[in-house]
Amino acid sequence: MRRAVLAVLSLVAVVAGCTSTGGTAGPATTTTGGSTTTRSSAPDGSGMPPISGPELDLPKSGACELLKADQLATHDVTKPGEVTTDAAGETCQWRPQDRVLGTSFSATILENTDGIAGYYENRDDYAEFEEIQVAGYPGFNASKTDLKSGSCTTGVGVADGRGFLVQSIVNDEKLPEYKNPCSVSGAIAETIVGNLKG
């Protein structure tokens, strides 16, 4: 499981050149885009907070079904996503019409890891790791580098052993989101949770 977890975040670092976020343990709350940062102790050895909301099912039809066409259009995406599969599970990558100045993002269904628990277990492997809640579900932002360089990976646990990742890459350094890329991945993750709730 550790190998699968590291493979996904390593892929983000290669694609983006840099990635998500940071934090330390201890009771606190802040807001990052569409997500609320919370610090809490976990009931199991991973350090992941418990899932207190209703468990949600991830689509069996694949990662590209996590977002709807009208939701993608708000991010200037008009073409179908590109599907890849790695050690962690299936990923759908969406690219904006303007690939130079637009924001690209992907979603991965964590099929071959214990949801996001492994990321919590391996949090010390990342330069920055922050615990968050997304629409009431436990999650994280993590980065091998830093949170202020246009890229962020947000993970969300939606059931015991099940979860997904959202990775965003803000290409235009002039956009305010470039210095706060987790506001993008957090908002997309919140949209996905809403879709899973139905």
C-alpha cells in the first residue's frame, strides 16, 4: 500500500513540477477554498480522522464519471477526460481549452490503497501535509514541495477503505489561485462529494 501511495504523489510531482500543502497535528481549524482544515486525533494507527458522515459509493464506471459535463465547463474543459491507471487506481485527467494559461486537474479513485489512510500513515514523506475536511469528510492536502507553486493534491475519504484524490495544476502564475492551488482542488473535491451524495 505504501508503494501505491507514493506512486500517485510522485506522479503529481513529475506532471506538475510541484504539489500541494502543509500542516501539523494539533487542534485547529482554518478554511482553504472549498475545504475546511481541521486537526484531530484518529481512532486507528494511521492518524486519519474517522468518517462520521454516511459512507459514499464511488462510481464503478470509472474516474471520469466523478464530474459532470456542466461542472467541467466551469473550468473551461469541453473535451472528455483522458484515462490512465497506476498502482493506486484509475485516474481521469481533464485539460482546459487553453493549456498554457488554463488550469488542468485530475481525479483518482483509490482502488488499491486503504482509501486515504495510507497517506496519513506516510505524512512524514511529504514536505507539507495538512489535515482537512471536505463537505464533512476527512481529507488532506499534501505536497512534496510546497503549497504556493501552482499545484495541489487533495484526498478525501468517503467510506472505510475508500477515497479519491483531486490534483490541480494552475498554469498561469498571475492568477490568485496559483499561490493557493488547494482552493481549486478543494472546491473540485467538494463538488465530487456532492455528486456522490446524489
